[in-house]
Amino acid sequence: MKKIQFISGTFSLMLLLLLNSCAPTKDALVISEEEKKTFEITEGEAVEIKSEEVEYEIVIIDPGFNTWLRGFARPKGYYSKAFLENRNNFWVQEWNRRVMGPGYGDVRLYEMQINYEPGIDYGYDLNYELYNYFIYFQRRYGQRLGTWIPRI
């Protein structure tokens, strides 16, 4: 009798694991066909963000980014400045780690370091653009710069 209970318990555990592994994950990255089309853009202008109040600027040279930003990114004001700064700090550190160290996939993706320092106020616009570039970059090139899934 004990043997049947053990087999029954094992069967229940195996069934639970099987059902759990078949369930769709919340963490799956979903990219629409329309968004994929923006990833195929090969011509476009660099995005340059300058601010009168801040002496820093950001230049993004990725042909599809401007189109993606206008068509898929959350609008300005959706995220707080503190949220953007927090994510940017984390992602810049990981980006720079990949620039300095080999073994992170395609080295052409991580050619230049980003000079972003946590104690400096870069303003909302620069943080917004940089945050969205990181989202775009991760989605377009299939990269993960951390544990967060790059959602829009």
C-alpha cells in the first residue's frame, strides 16, 4: 500500500511539473511584425538630444531608432525621471562591462563606452531617450542587459 502512495505522489509531482512547463510564460518577449519592420530600416538620421538647461547631449546613430521611438515607445511623462535614471544607471554599467570584456556575443554591438555618471542631473529628455534606446537595442538585437525584460 505504501508503494502505491509513493508512486501516486511521484506521478502527481511529475504531472504538476509537466503542466507547469507547458504553461506560457509571462516573461516571453513579444515583438510584433510591425515592430520588426522598424528593425530592418537601414537609412535614417542620427538622433541628437541637447538641452538648454543641461550641458550634456546624447547622439544615437542607429537608423531605425527614431522611427521606433515615434511608433512604439511610451510617451514622455509615462515614466518618472527617477525610474529612468535608475534603469539607465544599471544598463549603462552592464553596457560598459560588455564593451570592456569579451565574451558577450557580437563585439560590434558594444563598441563604445557610455559616459553616464549617477550623480549628474542629465535632465528628463536625455534620460528618456537613453532609456528607450536601451529598450530598442535589446529588442532589436535580442540582447538582455539585465534581469528585466525589455517591454514597451
